[in-house]
Amino acid sequence: MSINIHQLLLQEHSKKQTDRIVRYIGNDKTRFAELIELFFKGEYRITQRAAWPLSYCVRAHPELIRPYFKAILDNLARKDIPVAVVRNTVRLLQDVEIPRRYHGRVMSTCFEFIQQPETPIAVKAFSLTILGDLAARYPDIRSELKLIIEEQWEHATPAFRSRARKVLKAL
């Protein structure tokens, strides 16, 4: 049975609809390619709505994102993308094995997100997790990460502090 993902994204933006799309895609590379095409090239609302099921598909089947890593990171670097796209992209990055050639780029992006006051708290929390995971491979970033957490601690939200505690404990 074929489902039009674009139509589903237009119809409704809900957890129920997201789950329906994720179930339909499963681990099918062709269906995932259709979703990611909408994520990259759909109109604003479609791009925004595609971000949620995309992150859930990748959480369930991390191998699906491998061919799109560079494109995902290029998209994340754009300044004109919706916050939902940024949030869901960073969310999916915390759930996958990031290819080694992208480690530096991902670390720079995450450090930037954490340090920008206007970054939404969820993006900061996901960035902390990613950096905490990468710190296991790159001990040199540990002191910078600790310093940034300490600098932000006093004015940080409870969500940031909670995630920061976990990262600091793992370091």
C-alpha cells in the first residue's frame, strides 16, 4: 500500500501522524528518501513537519541517515531553517554514530549552539549530549565543555542543568 507522505504532512501535525509516517517508512530506503527530499526541499511548513518523523525514523533505523550526513550538516549550517528543523536534526545526531570525518564539524556546531543565548533549550541539551559522547573520543574538548557549562550554570534552565549534570558525570 502506497501512502503519499507529502499529503500526510499537509493534513496534520501531530504525534499520531508522525507515528503513522514512521511506521509506513520503517527501514525502507526509498520511502525514507522521499521523506528526506521533503525535509530538504519542501516548502517551509512541509520542511518543518517532516523534521519530526525524520528524527524518529533515524532513531529507529540509524543506518538510513548515513548517505545524507553531509546534506544534513549543510542544512543545519543554514541560518534560514525553522527551529523545528534544527531541533530535530540535533536530536537525531545524538542517536546515531557520527562518521569520523564529520566529528570536527559537529563539535563546532554544537559548541556554537550551546554558547548562543538565543538557541532553544532543547537544541542546547541535545548538543550537550553529542559533545559529551564525542568527549570520550576527544579528551581535549572536555575542559572547554566543562568551562562552558560552568559559565552558563547560574542562568541556565533546569533542563540545561539536568543534561549538563549527566554530561559532567560522564566526563
